Amino acid sequence: MDNFGETASRHMPRHFFWKCLDLDHDSAVRADVSKQNYSVCPRHWYIDATFKCSRCSKTFCFTAAEQKKWYEDLGFYVDSCAKDCLNCRHDKRVQKTLRQKYDRDIESTLNSNDAEEKQRLVDVIDRLCSLDSALPARIHENRKTLGEQIARIHRVDGG
Ligand SMILES: [Zn+2]
């Protein structure tokens, strides 16, 4: 009886690699379970695992090295697993940062008279648009308003 796959990676419980398309057991490296965050069942091995990205649908490898980083260095719970490819994870982080900047600045920028400040937020919105095709209509409306305000300021400046 192999305790949760302690002696062989092939005996690891399947839920650890749920929805996985392919597991490369030749890549298996032993984990340091003392560094893991788990309740009952640790991950005794890290194994290169192929998944389909939930965002862009491309296949990607959640590597043994990444798993070691997630579960030993970053303290992620062992039952968590990568859902998205590296590119999409990066895009999501950028998207989140841009959205926070937008939410923080939109009111004051709509009310300001500074064309450059407005332009900076227009650029933020355009980058958000390129990462997220389903932005709320309100954001598109605010982008239009900012564009009109910028044009008005330039007209006044130009005499
Ligand atoms: Zn992806």
C-alpha cells in the first residue's frame, strides 16, 4: 500500500492532476512535503503535467519546477493547480493592475482639466481593451468622454 504515492509518482491521487491531458512520469522529482501547505494528503512528487488553458485553450505544461515553486516557496495549497498558461497568467495580472488603476483614477480624471492626465487614462483603457474583449459599456463610454474632453482642451489651447 503506497501512502498517497509516497514511493511512486504513478500512485499519487488523481485529483492532484484533475483535467490533466498528459503526465510525464519520467520528469517526476521528489517533493519536500515539510514545506507544503496541506491538510491530509501532500504532493509527494512534482511531475510535468500538460493542461488546456482555460483562457486561450492552448495546451501548456505546468512543470515540475513550477510546482515546486508554487507548493514549497509560494505556499500555495497543494490542492490548487494551474488553470491558465504562463502568457494568460501574465496577462491576467497586467489586466488586474490596469483595472485597479482605472477604478482608482476615473472619477478624478473625468473632473480634471489636465489633457495629459486624461490621455494617460485613455491609454490604460486601450490596453485593457486589448486584454479583455468584454469590458463593461461604462468604461467604453468613459473613454469616449475622455477623448471628447481632450479634444475640447486642445481647441481651447489652440485659441
Ligand atoms: Zn492561455
